[in-house]
Amino acid sequence: MTTPKHTIEVEQLHKRFGKIDAVDGISFKVEKGQIVGFLGPNGAGKSTTMRILTGFNRATSGVAKICGVSVAADPHFIKRRIGYMPENNPLPLDLRVREYLKYRAKVKEIPFGKRRRAIEQALESCDLTRAQDRIIGKLSKGFRQRVGIADAILANPDVIIMDEPTIGLDPHQVILIRDLIASLRGRMTVIISSHILPEIEMTCDQIIIINHGKIVGQGSPAQLRDTFIDHTTYEVEIAGTTKELETALATIASELQVERISERGEDGYATAEIQIKGKRDYGERLFKTLAAHPHLRTRSLRSKMAPLEDVFLAATRRSWEEVDSNLLEGPVPPAPQQPDQPQANQTPATPIPNEPAQPPSPETPKPEPK
């Protein structure tokens, strides 16, 4: 059997909960060994999609394949090919790290003769060898996350799915987990769901943005910027005034605008951000023009990439606008009916007589005083 080029294939996937389309016809493919970021607002459909891929939820319609095999057709096969680390990883706090991994190796049906080696490799990959005899409940959050990743990679699966792997970690722990995930590139296909966008950008080869159950953006960080960012930004350090900078920019293109400028440092220099609509490169002309103005005393000039947060907001805002547009274009509900008012010189309609009221029950007579 030939190994498929794409480890994950999703085509027209739907999942309905009652009248709600949690996943609404998404399609994507992930190549073997890629690290993919899965982004979206809360309730966008990320977790539902991941639960379908892992076999925990069944899709309403559509196809999801892992290593060329339909998840719905053979969920047991799929679960042996996937390592899954949920956001709130349910670790047994009273077990030691090695004890837990031995138990998980048995659950994952790793052959008995290969379990010891698999555990050693997972401990080494996650830098847990020194902590293997410690009780999980006494480990820090960062170490517990590493235990969860060790469990996910224990059976050497083809696909790893991680939900918020760096949430709640300090910066040092985040770097360790990021490096650990990056070390899986080429060996395993990794899908990461996270709200920490800089981590996604530094780690992932491809990013999928989902909103309202639909994919609203997909590609590398550079491709997403090209799709959703409609301006070019430069940063320049100057000692001159804002007015002098604006005068110099006007000689290049009237559309070049100073978006913001920082407070001046002790050396008298400030950092200005220059923007222009479109993708045209003005770097060389800016350098020559600013250098020719001695009063500006330009110290540095560089292009500035839009942060992934801007891409994410632009992609999800566009999908919100489409939803609003669809709502506005839908059928206008009829106005509520008002009771007919009698016109002038018009006899009002005869009212429907009310049902006769029930006579009040007679009161119990009070005894007369003796």
C-alpha cells in the first residue's frame, strides 16, 4: 500500500447540532510532516473539527481521512494513528510519570517488547528523563504539558492533534514546548489549536482560519498576509520633526502617510510608522529621499510585516461582514399586525361578547355573638 501524500484530507465536512451548523462544509489537506495552526474565535468550530478527526464525534456529512482511511469507516484504525492532547489534559495526579506512560503504552496496544523503548524515546524527546519518577500532581504546569505531549507521541503516530498546548505557561515553558513541537516537523503531522498567535506563526508551516464553521483563510503566514493585508508599512528612525518627514514623503507619493510616531528618546530620535495602500515597494525611494534631507537625520529604515493578529482580525471580520450581508438580504419579516382602528363615520365592529363571569361564591356566614 502506497503512503498518501496528504496525511489528513477533509472534504465538505459538516456537523450539525440541532439547527446549528458547527462545521459547515470545510475542506483542507495537510501534507505529511507539516505543522498546521488551526485558528478561530471561540465557537468557530475548531474543537468540533478536531474531535471529528480523532473519531470522538461523527460528522453529519462529508469525508475526513487520516492516512487515506476514512475516520467514519475505521475509527479504531484512526485512533491508533493519532496522538491527541486536549486543552485540559486529564492526567492522573497520583501516578509517577513513568507509571503513567507504561499504562498508556498498554492502552495504545504498543507491543510488549517495544514498550520500554517507546517510553524511553518519549521521555527523552520531551526532556522528562529526570522527572520520570516524580508524581505528576507535584509537577509544574509546564512539566504536565510535556507529560501530555509524551503521551501523544508515545506510539509514534502519524498525526498529533494538540488543543492549546501552551496555555497558562510562563515564557520559558512556552519556548520549551515550542521547540518540542518544532522537533516533530518532518516526523509527524501536527495540528495545533491555539489563541497565542505569535506562537502559531513561529511554529507552523500552514495556518487555517475558521469562523462560523467555515474556512475563511488558509495558507502560509506570508500567503495570508498577501490575501488579507492591503497596505505596506515601513518603520523609520528620525531626529527631525513630523512636519519635515511628511514634507519629504509628499515628494515620493501623496498616499504615503505617517500613521504614528513614538516619543523621542534621550538621543533625540523617534520611530515613525509609514503606511501606504497597496503592495508596491517604496523602500529604495524612501531610503534615497529621507537620506537626502539632512534635517531628518535618518538612522534606520525597514519594512514591517503586519502581525498575525491583523491577519486574523481581517479574515474573521470579512466573514462577519458576509454574515451580516446575508442577514440584510434575507426576507424582511412582516410587520406586526396592529388592531384595526375604526375609521371616521364607520361603525365599529361588534365586539365578541365576553363569557359571563362566574358569580362569586357566597361567603360562609359568621356566627352571631351570644
